Amino acid sequence: MLLLAIQHAPALIAHGRQWLTTPRYAALAVVLYVPIKLLHELAHGLAVRRWGGKVHQAGITLMLGLPVPWVDASAATAFTERQQRIIVGAAGMMAELALAAVALPLWLTLSDGLLRDAAFVTLFIAGVSTLLFNANPLQRLDGYYIATDALDLPNLAPRSRQWWQDVLRRRLLRVPSAEPMVAAPGEAAWLAAYAPLAWLNSLVIATLAVAWLGQLSLLLGLVGGALLAWQMGLQPMISLLGALRRAAMLHQGTARRWHRLLLAGGVLLVVVLLLPVPQRTRVQGVVWPPEQSQLRADEDGFVTELRVADGSQVSPGEVVLQLANPALQTELERQAARVTAFEAELVQALPGGMTESNSPSGEGRAGDARAELARAQAELERLVERQAALSVRARIGGRVALPQAADLSERYLRRGSLFGQVLDTTPPTIRVALPESEANDLDGKVRSVSVRLAASREHAHEAKLLRDGAGAVAQLPSAALSQRHGGPVPTDPQDKDDLKPVRPVVMLDVQLLAGSGVAARLGERAWARFDAGYAPIAWQLAGSLRRELLRRFNPQL
């Protein structure tokens, strides 16, 4: 199974990114989660019975609104053989991984449909989530008990917390513990590392859960964020400070030290939060040609002739590429025939024609013919202009850069398609994409800009902000800015071109200063840094939190 999963990892990852967050897969996950976990708990119970233990209790509890089965496998703690305890702890995961081993080949062989979707969801729940959560020793689940039995570290989690409290008492308050913890040889490193790592792991998982809730509903995200701040931040801090305070008050001479520590900590916190630090925004972009140097198709058409070679010099107004549009040519000929017909009709309506123009009906017909002729001529002029636009001309002089010159012959170009640029002495321009919230924060505050190009990331080049984003756009200028191609912007999984962002973004243009001497390639990645002066750390943290809420939470619910 492992080799098969590694072999098809790109397809699995791409499929998961595209479908796991859809309502269809969410509904399948809700339906399949309970039977998969029932198999998990049944494996624990059978493993306990295998070595003579008894399962006294079993039932169903609620977790995030879902019914989750459970069994009491505590009888395994009485097993004298370490291997038996480890197998009992691993039995549930072994059952789920066996189920995942069946689901993977099914997903690879079945055609698209409900069964294939169910196989992928089963693979994700029984394989990926089991390894990430149940097998994680930093959570009080199967992986924790397996690790503590394998390493002979009983009660590692509570003892690690107690170890840290004892250390803080001794180092901060100089108060010895009433019952000092005795650590076995080599155990101190585990005790020191486990509690902070477990807290950090829980913080990451809880943050991801809050982000997921926020995508469903703004209210759920805010409530989850408040609970996260309380359970992972304020509550542990209050509990620790309370334990230290009680220890300080039990010994003479330490109360004053405790108060000094509180005062120093408060002053340090205020100073750190109010300390002005550089306010900088770093964002990825691509080298983008200035508007006047871009070579774009002004009309739809097939490439019939490439008039200049890649790298050759052109003058302003020189034809670079010739397009052909048979449909436009047919429409032009039809419109020319209509103009001729209206001209003939007008001649007939004028004096001396077949229609007597002096009569009221003749004058009216002549007026109608003039109006129809004027409209037809205006339409013909518009079509002639479109026909002339099939000759793509350079707007400035310079050297032509055609990255796909070999593929242009007989290629169909849509109106607005960018196929090259004219390079002159103008410094390169970088186009970057920013979320609306970040762009609003930069509005009018940018003091300086620097750019690093992918070809020379060790050198920072001074630049200037050419154009503030006039508004959010719903299409990226290049797929290189999408997350799928290594950029910063998440795009719609349904968009094959990876140009449609999930949320609208604001485009900014940055130009290197004259005299930089940098020759950047069209489409090359670049990183722009906007310097907005100085601001207190607290202000910047609040701004970052607000931007994350706007970017990740669903404002509609």
C-alpha cells in the first residue's frame, strides 16, 4: 500500500485539494466516519479479549456533533507483557490502515462515481487522518500510549507538566518543591520536551479547526477563536501563575520576589507590545511588461505570418504578426454589400429616382434610407477597424521578445492574448497580487519598495510603486501567481488555467529604478517588499489578525 500511495501521491494530493472541501465529500465523510471508527474500537476490544482481558464498558459519545463509538480498553494496563499493551494500543490503527489498503486500489481502478468517491473518503479517514491524529504521540490518543509503553515512560504527559512547574518554582521563585520529582536516567530530556511540544501541537490543530469553522460561518469561527484563546492561552497561563503564586505565598521572603516578577513581566510585556518596529509587507509577483511594450492580439484570429524574428529590432508602428479571421472577413463583405444596397435605395428615393421624393411618402423614404445608410456605414467602419487590428503592430521601438515564437504559426489567439513584448531601455516592471485587506493597509503608506528577482535573489533592487490597484480583479495576469504553480494566491480548483482566484485580489505594479542595469525575463518570479515605516508590535499583530479573519472566514454567515 505504501509504495502504491507514493507512486500515485501527486494524483491523490491533486484530487484531495479539488474535492475534499466540497459538500459531496463532506456528506460522505459524515456517513462513513462512524462505521470506520466502530471498526477501530472493535479492534481494540478484540485485542484486549485476545489476552484474557475484559471490556467492561462500551458506548457512543458526541464529538463535534458526530456520534463516535468507544470501548474501555483499560484492562490492557494490567498486562505484564509490554508487547501486548502496545498491540492493544495499535489494534485500532491497524484495522483502519487495513481498510485504507483496500480503499486505495479501489479508488485507482473504479470509474468516477459514488463508489470511487466513497473509496477516497475512506482512504483519507482511515489512512491520512489516522496517521496524523491517532498515531501522533503528542495527543492523548493511541500513539501516545503506544509510545509511552514502548519507551517505558509511564504518565509522561502529567509528569512533564509537573516537571516544568518544579523548574519554574526553583528558577523564578527559588522555592524547592515539596515533593521533588525523581527522574530516571535519560528521562529528563523527555520530561522537558513533551509538554511544550504537546501544547504546540494542540495549538496548531486547534488553529486549523478554527480556520475550518470560519470558512463555514463567521460566527462559528469567532466563537471557536475565543475558545482557542481561552483554552490554549489564557487558561494555561492563569493556571500556571496561580500555582506559582500559591507556592510563593507558602514561603517567607518569596512573596516580595513574586510581586517584583509580576511587575517586571508586565512592564516588559507593555514595552514589547508598544515597541515600534519596521512595518513591511513581502509579496510575490512576476516580471510584467509595461502596457506600451506588450504585444497583444487586438482581435481573435489565426496566426498566418510572423513578420519579425525573436530578438530582432522593430520600429514604432511596425507590423509584428498577421492574423486572419475568416468569420470577420465574411461579416465585412456582407456589411459592404448592405452599404451598397442602402446607397442604391437612397438614390432611388432622391429626385429623379424611381420614387417621387416631392411627395410626403417620398421624403419619408429618403430620410429613412439616409438613416439606414449612416448606420450601415458606421458598422462597416467598425468592421474595417477590426480588420486592420488583425495586423499586430509594435507601439514602441526596441528588441522583440517572443518566448513562444516556434509555436505561434497557425495558432489561434484570442483577443487580448499576450504573446510577447518589445524590450527597450525602460526598467522592468513587477506585477504583484495582494488580498484586498493587505492592499488597503498599504494605501498611501508605502515609503519605499525593493525587489528581488528569482535569478539574483541575493541582490535587492530599489523600485517605485507605479500604480495602486484601482480595485479587485477576478483574474490573475499569470498562472505563476497561483498556489498550484508556487505562487501565493489560491485559485479555483475548477479553473484549468489557474487564473481565477478564490477571492478577488488587487494588482500593484512596481518598477525598478532607472540605472539598475537589470535585465529581467518576462514571466520571471520576483519578490517585492513594501516598507510602510514603523508601527507598534501590538498594532501590527492586530492588523495581521484582522487580515487573516477577512481572508479565511466566511463573511456571509
